Amino acid sequence: MTEGHGSSERFAVSIAVHEDYIPARAADELDYQFAGLLHCEVKDPWQAAPSSTLVVDLTGLTFCDSTGIGVLVLLLQQSRQQ
């Protein structure tokens, strides 16, 4: 298992890579400033293990704007393509 973390004062994301799934946990505020960070943090481990299932835990979010929703939709579309 490997782990990665991206964070700031208003947003945090943690990624763990297991054999068949990748849990990603997002916390605090997912907005235009941090949506790209979520995508980048998820993209690299997911590309390294494309057959893995991505699980995004959003229970720690306190705010999500339309850019954050857009990144989540993009991840959904990418999962359907894989």
C-alpha cells in the first residue's frame, strides 16, 4: 500500500493505493482553487493501476462549488472509460 497527501489550510486529500482499489478522502473546502489538486492527486496513482476501483470519500467536505462538482464528474467519466 502506498499513500499520498495533498493539503492546504482549506483543503486536504489523502490517497492510499491497495491491490484492487484506491480510496481517496477529501476534507474541508473543494472549490475552484483546490479542484485541480484533487484531480492531480487521484490521477497519478489511478493511471498506475487503471484496473483499480476508485473510491472517493467526500464525508469530510464542508463546501463544494461547481468546479469541485466538475472534477467529480470528470472522475466519473474517466472511470466509465476505464
